[in-house]
Amino acid sequence: MTERAKRAATREAGAGLLSGTTTDCSAYAAGSLLSVEHLSVADVAGILAMTARLERMGAAERARVLVGRTVALLFYESSTRTRTSFELAAKSLGATTTLVSDKSSSIEKGESLKDTGLTLRALGAEAIILRHPSSGAASLLARVTGLPVLNAGDGMHQHPSQALLDLRTILLRLGRNASTVDAKTLDGVTVAITGDILHSRVARSDAMLLPRLGARVVLCGPPELLPEGALGLGTGIEIERDFDRALARADVVMMLRIQKERLAGFDLDLAEFIERYQLNAERLAAIASRVLVMHPGPIIRGLEITGEVADGAQSAIEEQVSQGLAIRRAVLVRALGVKA
Amino acid sequence: MSEMLILNGRLVDPASGTDAPRDVLVRDGRIAAIEVPGGLASVANSLPVEDQIDATGMVVAPGLIDIHVHLREPGQTHKETIATGTAAAAAGGFTTVVAMPNTIPVNDSVKSLRWMLDAARGPVVKLLAMPAATFGSLGSEITDFHELVKAGAVGFTDDGKPVLEDEVMRAALVAAAGLGVPVSQHAEDTRLTSGCCMNAGRVAFRLGLRGMPEEAEARIVERDLRLLREIERVERVRPHLHVQHVSTARALHEIRRAKAAGLHVTCEAAPHHFTLTDEEIGDYDTNAKMNPPLRAEADRHALIEGLLDGTVDCIATDHAPHASHEKEVEFERAANGITGLETALGLALRVLHREHGMPLSRVIALMSAHPASVIRLKERGTLRVGSYADVVVFDPAAEWSFAAGASRSKSRNTPFDGAAMVGRVRATICEGRIVYRASS
């Protein structure tokens, strides 16, 4: 129990009655996917099972699952993988989709997130997929619309469908059963997440999900991109500043792009970063010839990872993208409360 | 001649060291007599019943004084007006409030100060003001301290932002020292807090929000204390620095050391900072967003310790009303601040008196005599005979839940909706007039 949850419990039992708790998601419509924190291990297992079921279906059968249903994609930030895979996932299930982006809508005229959400709801959207540069935007949208909201990345906070697709990729590539999980599924598996942890919603999502399934997460990066506060993400997480040491222990290495758009004036010595943290063929051959290489994209070839490693035999980067489509079908079905 | 009697109450007046059953006679806006119960029976017999308050079981204390409120008038009257903000003050037991200058336009001239303090604004309680320390609160050129003090200024501040430049702050401290008023500093090195919207640390990391480091507060406090020392040595005057809403253990530590070294520094703490931590933000609750932000548990404890040992001079609310549409937005875009006038006494009594054993008279002192002394306010903050009849009558044992919907403020932005309070105001009297009376 977190301190906050403890205080909440104490307050409810006794004097105080302050609002909310960290894990309280009762304020959100069932089927919302805002943060991996809100998912129980059973929820994760359910999503994996649904993913497998949808994958086994024929295309024609799959195209009937969400027929007549409407989902809106609301994108305040650019995206290739996430937007396309959500859209293709929804369409492959027969749903009607509409895309609203900040560049071509009344958002440019100053319409608030709340009003944009209420407008989409009034137009018949039954769920909203949101990408937004502000942490917490998905929670806000879910609260004010009462609709199931799928968080497709909110600021530096969370990208829960990415964590789920990373999980499925890991399970498949390690030869495990990808249809279910429990608290021990990833016992003995060490995942090294490396690079710009501070600005990464993927790092937060993976680091908060994988340890709950038994994995050990090693965060690796310089203090400017990996503050000690990262340990507050939960248990089963440690910080290792030396990439070679982290790599030597890892079964999986997740490389992250340096998010220049979020550096906020901070000047990073890229040459030094490359020297210390780039995943290149020499490092891989010398230290981790069997490690599974992952990256949520976009990749900056030659910076955090070299082209030959990204394209190499140990890389699961393209598979991650494919699993994105599979996982996003399942979370859409879950959001709309359909039994498939 | 108008008279009022407050009978059978427990009079707690820290300034005169009184804590005993007393009857109080108010005449023409002043405290006219204080007697043991029954001592004013002859007056009682001749005074109509409606002019007598039965304070049996109640505490009768000096009206509370809040030296840090935002009343939003002129310029942002959709959030609050002087009339609604002071009505909230009266409901919270306050009889004097000091308005901050970050109105639109900024209160930085004699003209704007006079407009604000004009009776036409309809203040329900005594309204004072701290005008801006610099023109437009832009931090470059100090305002006309001399003329502003003549027009009623009780101090100077650019609250909401710091006076960042060393030379400007030095000039402000020197000018204020000559006039016997404090410079109130919002201690935040904004060069370290760009884009930040909460406390730095584990919670900020988890939420993916940029955090303000404690250094941002400490650095300005340390700089200002250094200026105090230099000015005392070089200029041979003794400036008064008042540090607003101290929120970190580190800044408080510096203030404690400076006090021990004999510098004239005072500071205030806000109820939310000694009641809540950054965990309260939960799932991006913008009603837990203010500046300075809610800090870590260690900081909260340090504040309580500072309140207990006297390092913290007074409690001030930083009452900062905002409309719902200014809070119902993305966390990092949401306005800073929460309302505080109606929850201050209930939280102070709950947290400081009940949970941490602070004597009732000390809680009252922190909210009346001490803030009066910070701004050198005479004849208020005490119930001595001859003082203004600024009185709060409250039930010290009452336990209740605050309901934001019932607030007198125009705004509802508080994390304390439904929160437990100890001690409930029954009546507030300002200069002999009843300005608030509980309905039941």
C-alpha cells in the first residue's frame, strides 16, 4: 500500500476525507486504459488472451466484432506507429473511426480538451483514443467525458498499450505462452531500459508493468536523463549507470530515443552519450550476443542505436510494431465492452 | 452608541496572556470592557437580547488576520471580488486580510491602492494591501514605497513571482526599512522552475510532470538573507524580510539560522503545506496544484516543527480562487492556487492542536497576534480594552466536514472538499459589527 493509499484508508476510517487515491480508477469508465497502474495482473492476462483470440479469427469474422461501433482518434502530437496501428486495428474489427488532430480542428481556435471530448461524444464516439503532450491529459478526458479513453501517450507519463505490446513481444521472442501471464511469468528475466528515461512514457509504462509479472527492470542512463526519483516507480526496479554492466545482465534491452522536443533547454553532450550508451554491433558482440533488442520507435539511427543493430537478427523492433496492431485490437474490444 | 455583549465564553487572547472565562463588552467598534462572568450583568440587563451573544462552550478570540490573500479585484472578478473574498474571510473567522497586488492591472500605484481600499469595493472585513514591490511586478524598478505607505501599504511584494535581481531586492529592502514595513518575498528562483508544475521528486517522476527542486526556494531565501546581512553592515538600517509560504525544510532551516543570528526575518506557512504532501495530486488533481507546490512528507514535518518551535511566525492562507474552467484543464496548464480562508482555522486546529499538541492559544496567536506583528498592525490581533472589536467566536470541539459548495468565495478550487475540520466559527465580529454568523 502506498503512503497515499494508507493515508486515504486512515482518513476514511477516521477524521479526514481528502480526495482520491493513486490506484483509484472508479472515476473512469470501464474499459479505459489510462495507465498500467490501473491494470491488475488478471486484466493483463485478459488482454493477452483477447489478443490471441482475435489473432486466431479469420479476417471476415474479425471484421464483425465492432461493426456499427464508433471510435475517435484524438491526436495532439504527431505519431506514425501508434496512430496507424490503432486506426488499422479499429478498422479491421469493423468499427467506424474518425481522426481529429490539433492541426486541422477547432483545437487550433482554442477549444479546450474538455470541450473537444464532449463534442466527439455528442457526435457518437463511444471511445476516444488520445495522444497528448501533457501528462495526465487522458485521465482528464476520461473524467470529463465519462467515455472509455485509451491513452495513446500522454506527455512523459504513460503509454500503456506500448507496454502491453512490448510484453507480448518479449513473451513470444522468449518462447513463452503469450496468451496469459501471472505474477511469475517473467521470473528470471532482466530488462534493461536505456537512454532518455526521464522524458519517456514508454520507460515508465514498461518499468511499472514488467516487474509485476516477475521481471527485473534495470534503468540505465546518465543522471540528467535518469534521476534517482525513477526508483519511485515501484519495486523490482534498479538504476545502473554503466551500460555495459546493465547489458551484461540483460535478457532484453529496450533502447530509447533522446526526446529533443522535451529537453527544455537542457544541453546534452551527444558525442558523450553515444560513447557511453549507444547500442552498437561491437557492444552487442562483446557483451550481449544473445540479448533481445527492442525499441518503441521512432529510432534515430546512429544515435541511441546503430542501423545494423536495429536491422540485425537480435532486433525485435519490427515485431513490436506488428504486435502493436494485435494488442490494440484487444484493448479496443475491451474498451467497447464487447465479448469476442 | 452601539453596544454588544459576548457572554460566558472562554476568552483566549495570546497578546495579553489571557485564557479564562470572561464576558466582553463591545462599544462603538472597540473592546470597552472585559470582566469575569457576571461582571457585566448590569449592562446585560439593559441591553436588548439580540445584542448579546451567548458564547457558552465557545472560544472568544481576536479576529483572525491573514496577511496573504488574492481577492482578484480589479481584473479577474470572475474568480473573486473584494466583497466575496472578504465574505469568505468572515466565514472563516478572519477580520483582517491583506490583498496581494497581482491584480489586473497590478496594484503598483497610489491610485490603484486607493481604488482597492475604497469602501465602495464593499469589503466585509478590514481590508489592507501590499502593493507591488516593482512596477508591474516586472522586477526591474521599485515602486514609490514612501507614497504608498502614506496611502496605507503594509508591505511590498511581487507575490506570484520573486524579486529576482539582487540589486532590485536590495533597493526594495533598503527603501522598506526606512518606512518600517516588510518586503514579502515569494521565494522561487524561477530560473530553476521553468515548465515545472509540482514538487520535484518521486511523485513528479511517476506522473511525468516537471518538478520544482527545493533549491529553487532555498536559493532565493539564502540570497535575501545575505542581502539583509550586507544592508545591516553597510547601510546601518535594519530591513525586514518576510518569506511568504515557506514550503521546504531547507528554506526553513536557513530562516531558523538567520533568526538565531539576529536578522529581522519572519515567515509564514500555509495550511495546505502543513496538511498535505505532493501525493495528494493523485491522478492529476488540479486542486492540489499551487505555487509553491505541495512538498514531501519530510518538508511537511519540518513545517510543523517550525510552527511548534516558533521559527514560523504566522499562518497565512494564500487564498487563491480560480474559476472551474481554469482548473478543469491539463495539469501543467491549470492555474496555480487554492482557496483557503474558510478552511484555515479548521485545519490548523486539526493538524497543529489536535494531532501535534500545540496549545490552542498558540494556534490563535499564529493567526492573530503574530501576523499583526509581522505587518506592525496596532489595535488588532488582540482583545485588550481599547482595541478594535475584531472577534471570532468558535466552537473548539466541533468536528465537521468542509463543503466547498457552501463556500462564500466565488470559486470552489480546494482539495479540502469533504475534509475533516476541527473547530467551527459561530460568529465573526469586525469593528463591532457582526460580519458572519453560523446559521445553526
